[in-house]
Amino acid sequence: MKLVNTLFIVASVFLAKESIANCIRVTSTSSLSSDAIAAGYTASSWTGASDTANSKNIGIPSVISLSSGTFQDAGTLLASSTLDFISQALSTPFTAQQVLFRCAVADADSIYEMYATNGDNAYSGMYTVGDIDNAYYSYVKNVAFRLTNTKTGNYYTRYWQSRKLTADDWYSDGTYIYVPASAFSGVTIELFRTESISYYGNTANTYSYGYSQPFGYIDFKGPGVSANITDGADSANHYDGFYAYWPAGWSLYNTGTTFVRGAMCKVNDYPSVVTIPSISVPLLASGTTSQANFTVSIECESGAVSSTATSTTRSANVSMGFLVNNPTAVSAAQSLGLTTSSGGLTWLLDDDYGTLDSIASGVGIRIYSSNGTALNLLPSLSSFGTGNPGGWYAFGDITSLQSSGTTNIYSGEFIASLEAISGQTITAGSVNAQLQVVVSFQ
């Protein structure tokens, strides 16, 4: 009998599972390599853009004035501020080299910053107003907002837009890509008067912004993260990764910004340049001054209340002041102690005071009313003192009525005086300084 031996050959075919490289959210240095740490990168816990995690220091004026009627034109810019991502994206600031995300090197072509308005909320980015391009309804009646990405220059819309992150934005140790806070964009927030009133939640005469929904967000997109957020996706229903993977939420919530509505005033006319005659160092040192007069005109609605008292639901009080709008000049005056106990500035200094040899030092400009009273100046509109020591004056105290009718015209005469600063050494040079005339509810 023939024996047939059957050899059974068993072959096993192993299918290697494809390695999937997902980006991760970084909250501790355990996610960093020794090379990344040696390069100066760090990591720590961060919350993400929850409804209330916004920065409370965003540079928007603490009081925003709204006319109760149509005295304020539609499209009037009420306030604006440019926010830095690192210090103002969330309530707890980042540091520039704080790593927020880590991805595999193979993911280098698939990493994006995404940005959009808060498209699922009628008061925070769902609907555009009809009278201002790319602006959206806010919670306050007659107030629209517009957001601009500071790195692309594009307006935020309800539909997600992308900015591709590149090797210029991140650090790589050859195995991983580390995306730090410095990779992300800041934002410019603008607030406008709008006559579109289809959507609003507040009409009060005084309202401190307490609506917690952000105006817009930044999201991070990479392999394994925010899968349904793509260019053009509607933020009303595409929000993967919220809120842990979203490192910025731009909001007015609890920033101390108060909207005041009532009979108001606006600057009507002022000189664009005030030229003070030249004067020698010896004359300044002897106490001689050089002066130039200028006139400011304001227009007020009938019934506007001239006062420095804090506005209430019953009385919208209008004050006038001169804002030193150059940060170098503000800082220099503060460092020299040229301030009041309420934080107002007593002197206007050169825009580059103390930074250039060509700039005169030991001298500054004081502003006087027509009766010779030295006026204090405003150092900021986002946080400032009250009353005369803070730089605010009842408009009727430093201007006088010139004509009345549907609206009233007031005019004030002022003196810009170049003087020696007591206790400082005077050096020759130029003096160029800026002031902004401001009228505002208190």
C-alpha cells in the first residue's frame, strides 16, 4: 500500500497595524523631550477657551458711550483694541515658549490654526449686521463687533478659516513637532454703532458686560484633533475639540466694560497740529515758557448732562479729557512721578522721551484751560481714575455754549505750554507729542 504523507503547511500572515500619529495637547513637561527643554521650551496646565476663561485685561475702554437716539451715526467706531495671544488669549496668560500641542514630524504638512466667530450664538457671531461689513450682533442693542486675525489680516466669519503653521512657528527635535503659544495669532476687536437691531439681549441705560459667550475662538487642528473643523465649515455646528483644544476665546465677559446710553456729546472740531515756538535751554531753565493756544469744539445732544459723577440708570454724565495715547510718553511720565494720586498725568512728554539723543529731555508740555488752570491728562481709557485728578472734567467747566438748536455746540480755549520739569536736567532737542480729545459718559 502506498503511503501518502500530506504535509500541511500553515502560513501565518501578519498585517502590521499602521501607526497612527495623533497630535496631543501638552499640559506638562513630561510631554517634552530633553532637547525641547534644553532649547528653552516649557509646558504647564492650561484650561482652554471655556465660556468664562477669557482675559479680563483686553484694552477696551471701561466706558463705552451710546446715544439713545440717532445722534451717533451707524458705523461709528466705539472702541478698538489689539490683543496679544500670549498674554490675552485666556484669563491665565501663556508664555511665548510654552508648548500647547505636540505632533509627529510626519504631521508637518497638516497642522493649522483655525479661527471663527461663535457661530451658534445670535449675540456672539451667528448673524452679521446690515450696515457694517463683516460685523456681527453683540448682546447690547446698537453694538456690533468685528474681529481681525492679526497674522492673516482677515476678518473672522462664522465659517472656519485656516492659517497653516510652518517650521517658522514651531520647534522640532527630529521626532516630534512642538507648537508653542508664540505660533498663534492675536486679534483686533472693533466695536461699532449699528442701527441693525434684529438681535440683542440688553437695552439698559447702563450695562456692565456680563454675557459670557465669547465673540470668537482660535482652535488647533492636526491629525486626531478637531476632525470636523475644516475651511468653510460652519461654526454653528462644527466644533470638535471644544473647549480643551481651543487655546483662545475673545470676549468682553467681566472685563469691566460698561455701556452707557443717553444724551451724549462728540468732538466736533480740533486742530490737527499745534505748533509751539522754539525756545532756548537757558530760557527754559530760568522759568520762561513757550506757549501756543488752540480751540476744541464739541457737539452735544439736547439734555446732555455735564458732570464727572459716575453715570446711573437715571443720569448719563458726560465728561471731557485729553488722552495721552502714546505708551512711551505715558510710561516716561509715570516713571518721573508726573502723576496725580488718582493716576492722571500732569505732563505730556515726547512720544520717544528718554529713548533718543535727538529728543529734548527735562522738558514737557502742560495743558491749561482758558482761566490758567493746569489740566490733568488721561493715561488710558481702559483703566483710569475719576474726576479731575484722573483727567476728566465736566464738559461745561472747560467749554462754553456757542450755539443751541437741535444740538448744542460748545467751544473751549486751551494753552499748550512747553516748560522745564522741576528737578530734571534740560537738554536741547525736538519735542513731538500727541494728545487725543475725548468726550465720554462716566
